[in-house]
Amino acid sequence: MKISRKNLLTLCGAIILAGAIIVGGIYGPTAWKVIRGPDQASADQVVIQTPTVNFEDLTPQEEGNDPSSGSADPTASSTGNEILPAAGTEQSPVKEQSGIKKYLEPDLSLLNLAPSIEEYFGPGALSDSAKTLAFGACWNINQYVDGYLFGITAGPQMNEPDIKKYIVFHKTLWDKLMESEPNLSKAATFDAYFRNMLNRGIDAFDSKDKIRIEQFHQEIHDLDTHLFRDDLSSKVYGATPFATKRSE
């Protein structure tokens, strides 16, 4: 069978895009930096802690006065040069001796769908790539929302505009992947809910409405720890239509 150069280039482009989407869902902050590229370091560049600054390595003069951070708040800084921990080596965000939690990559070994959502990922419903991307998006976003609501001991730090852009980033990856899902109709209920939930998070952080942000936090928390990981030890808010009742 003859393959024209145009068809070959199109196929290669599709493969590269699919790979970028999957990697972006797993390694959100790192992939975001790569996709944006060094030539886009403009005034609206999103500052992502990957991982957060180790305050024990900073002198009193450096702490809170790093001109490259663009903020007097040291918790909003990013080194950008530290090596991320390998996926699967930790089960919770890394915590320094000072109590500061750093960004942690999604641990795919913990992906364990709760019975209340498993039917939406039955045979042929969504690809493994889609499940991995949804899990990674919830894991990543939940870390920063925890840090935003409960401080540096709960999660890495970003402000409202940056978290909004971070959610938009993951939603864009999801939208692109859904364009090529072969059996999306079988999981249409979850797909519609997931897109709308991310939109609610984007709107909440755009408006800086603490009540709506907390509502979004409950949803993203339930999806991350309860529905995707079936973590019996985590708090269950019951904030999603897929939540199951479980005694605490």
C-alpha cells in the first residue's frame, strides 16, 4: 500500500499530539512548561511550583525577595530546575521538615476506581489514556486547590489567576483527547460532568468567589481521592453525582 508524504506527516502529527495529551495529564506542570515554550515567558506566564521552593535552603535575605519570582510571597516562587520525584515512589505530597508540602506527580499505581464510577469506565467506554488523563488532572488540580484553601502545609501554592489557567490547561487536554475517543458515547454522562465541573472551577477562580471555590474543591477532592483512588481513609464530601455513601 502506498502512503503519500502528506498522509504520513498527518499520521505522525496525530501520534505526537496524542502523546503530548497523555503526558500532559500525568505530568501537568512540567508538560505545561514544555508546551508553552521558552518564547512565551510574558507578563501572564503562570508560575507553577514543580516542586515548591525549599525554604530551608534559602537565606533570610533570599527568602521573599527573589526578583525572579515576581512576588514578595516566597510561597509563590518556582525554582523550575529541581528534579520531580518519580511517579509511584510516594503516595502523598512530599512534606518538608518545615511542614511545607511540595508538588507530587500522579501515582498511577493508586488508580482504583470506586464502584460508583466504575460502570462509566466499563469495557470500551473510555480508553486507558482517557482514564489516566482524568485521574492526573484531578490529582494535579486538587493539590493546588488544597494549597490555596488551607495553606502551604496542605499543598503547593498558586494564586487564583494561575490556578484558573492551570484548570484551563487540563480541560484543553481533555477536550482534545475526547475528539478522538472511539466510544465516547458510552461514557457521555461522565464526559459531560467532567467538562462542566472543570468549567465551574475555572469560573470560581476567575471570580475569586471563596464559596464557589470551596464547592469546586469538594468535587475535585471526591473525584481524586474517593472515586479515582477509592481511598477509604479520605474524607468524602458526597459532592459528585457518582459519590457513594460510606461511613467515615
